[in-house]
Amino acid sequence: MVIGLEVHVQLATATKAFCRCPNRFGDEPNRNVCPVCLGLPGALPVATRDMVEQGARLALALGADVREHSAWVRKNYFYPDLPKGYQITQFEFPLAVGGELPLRDGDGRVTAVGLERLHLEEDAGKLLHGEGDAADFSFVDFNRCGAPLVEIVSRPNLRRPEDAASFLRELRRLVVRLGVSDGNMEEGSLRCDANISVRRRGESAFRTRAEIKNLNSFRFVKQALEFEAKRQIDVYENGGRVVQETRWFDSRRGVTHSMRSKEEAHDYRYFPEPDLPPLVLDRTRINAWREALPELPWHMHERFVRQYGLSHYDAALLSDDAEVAAFFEEVATQADPKQAANWINGELAAVWKARDGGPAKGPISAADVSELLNLIANGAISGKIGKDVLAATVAGEGSPAQVVRQRGWMQIRDVDTLRKIIREVLAAHPKQVAAYRAGETKLLGFFVGRLMERTAGRANPQLANELIAAELRETD
């Protein structure tokens, strides 16, 4: 497979690309429109400063060369959701060229996917097809007309559908980290056109490609590419010819369908946009944007592995969200970093998901988590009891130390107390004692379990194992 992606990222600006209409999802249809985004005669566009800055920051984060001079053109085509009959975009002189997006596999190996270009453009509207009594009608909502986009075009470096899905995941992490987009694929803030062709192993020339339009989930990208590769292979193996075309993906059936023959650049009759001057950026401003970039997700990932000794898996989870990453680092300064990663990626992630929030919304602080982990590390409580302590702290019963004191959950480490309970456990299970002494040493876990039941999980696990084994070594 030879795969290249064209990804559209809707920028998180307050207004649209070339007018002052709100750039907002979910409003009443056709409410956020004006003569500019509707293309009415005499209306003149003005490029939005925030669109340019956000696009440039994204390009710089990807290592692309942001050009000091770029230009706007009209891409001419007719479609009901494009009221002007053309789209303002960039063609010969894009905002940025080059760059790459690093992808990491589960073992930490990095593959860089090269980029051709990043350019700015405006979005089209949205067609809504009727159902029921309105099945014979289609409706158009122009609210999205003129929304600012960055189109990112990858080189044909990808060879597997799962790599294409990984590319989108990593790109989404980046745009959210930069704050240039919410990356919401369901709402269309991040969507993808995937180009794919197939060739025999060892061939160097590209064969005819098909473009699959408007894929809006990681799963659909993978499924669509898998089906389309198989379809093209079947065509070749049956003596047919793959035609260059645009296709759409039927997610319910998992198949692609032909939409139309694929257009070439000349079909769009590109010509310079007469109502907009060239876009000129000075190098000082570009450098200032570069210096102001936050720590990028893949750089944070590497630092977490190096600085805290985390696995690549844990580092990937923690670096995925800037808020969670900051919470982890606050805990890791006061407790064991590896245990902090385990609890944040496990128990804490479940708490935040259940409450549809994150660290900033509570209900537990980094100081509380540090205190809990240190109680476990110091042997004051077991890890099992620690989960109950976490639940009680989340419920508002107090800090972990307060919960442990109030509920009497301090771990039992007194040898005489534990030995007395152990002898009671062994006396209550003479058959198991005899079996253990006859060689069934796996029963040690059975006795530890009974002890934990009697102590409500408060017995120190290591000490419990040692004392039970010692008692069982004694002869009757």
C-alpha cells in the first residue's frame, strides 16, 4: 500500500477566516452568516489575524518552513454548500512547506512521516439530507461557510492503515496541545481525505490512486483503507484497471463507493484571489511564534522516559493530555514516579472518566495522591486498602491520612497479633494444612486470603506470608 493523507484542521478562532461571523459549532442553522461568507456581490474578505497565527504555530510545531510570502487563490467548483461558487485557499504559494510528524510504536521506535505542505483555506457549508416526510429534500446550513482551516498534506510515506490512524491520533494530540483546535472529529474539527494506491513488492513507481473523502474517525480511516486496498488488489488480479476517482466510505457496511472521477488541479481553474493581497509575515514574528511553542507531546514523552524511568506505554498515556501530565509531575516530585504513573493511568483515570472531567475539576489533589502513595510505600496501608482510601477521599471524607485514621485502616504489622490470627485460621482449615504439609505449597495463597478476610485486608502482605509459612513448617 502507498498511503498519503490530506487532513483538514478547523482552527479555534473566535471568528471565521475572512469575516467577523462567529466560528462556533452547534448554533441554529444559518444564523452565523454575513454577506462575506455567503459571497454576496460587493462583499470584501479580510484575512483574520488569529487564523494566520494559529496556522503558523501548527506548521512550526511540525518543523515546517513558514514562508514570509504566501498568496490566496480561488478554487472554482460548483456545489450547493459553496455559495460563492469558489473556495478561498492557497495553491502555488502555501503558508508552509516540508516538516514531519513523528510516530512511535509500542516499543518506542520512531518513524517520521514527511509532510508536503500546510496551507490555509476556508471551509464550505454542510448539507443535511432529509428523512421520513422530508426524504425527498436536502437542506444546507451555511454556518460553517468561511470557517478557518489548515490543510496538512502528507507525503506518500505511509504503508499500513494502522499507521494512517496513528498519524491522525498524533496530529490530534498536537493540535489540542497547541490550543489551535479542539480536534473533535465528530463535529468535523478534524477530518481526513485518504489517498491510496497499491503496487507489487519491489516496484518503485506509483500506480493509480483513489481518494476516500471525509473520514471522521480513527477507526473509519483504518477500515476504509483496508477495504480499498483489497478492492484495488482484486481489480489488478482480475486483469482490470484501477481508475483515478473520489470514493466515499459506507461505515455501516465497511465498503467504499465511487463518487466521481478524480479532478486534477487544472479542473479547478485556480487563479489569484483579486480581493486579498498576498500574506506577508516578517521573520521576527515567525521566530517569536516558534519560541513561544509549548513542550510538544513527543518531546514530553521522551523526557518522561528519560527523567522518570517510565515505560513508553505509560509515557504515551501521560503525555497525551497536558493537564494530566502536569498533575503527574506534581505527584512525582513527592512520591515514586512509577507508582504515580500506575495510579494516574489506572485508578485516577477511571475517577476522572466517571466524572467527565480531569485533574482541574477534582475531586482529588496532587498532594492527596502523593500522600496516598507514600502511605502505601511506607507500609502504613496495603495497595488494596489504598483503593478504598482513594474512593473515600474522592467522596469527600478527608485526606488519605485522615481517612486511614478515621476508619481504622492502618496496616497490622504487629507480629504477635498476626500470629494469633494465623493460628486461628490454620486451626479452622486442618485439611488444607495437611495438604500443604504433604507438598501442595500453592495453598499458601489460600491461607493468606483467609487471613486478609479476618483482618479486612489490613495485614501486612509480606509479613503475613512469612509468618504463615513459618507456622506451617512447624510439626503437629
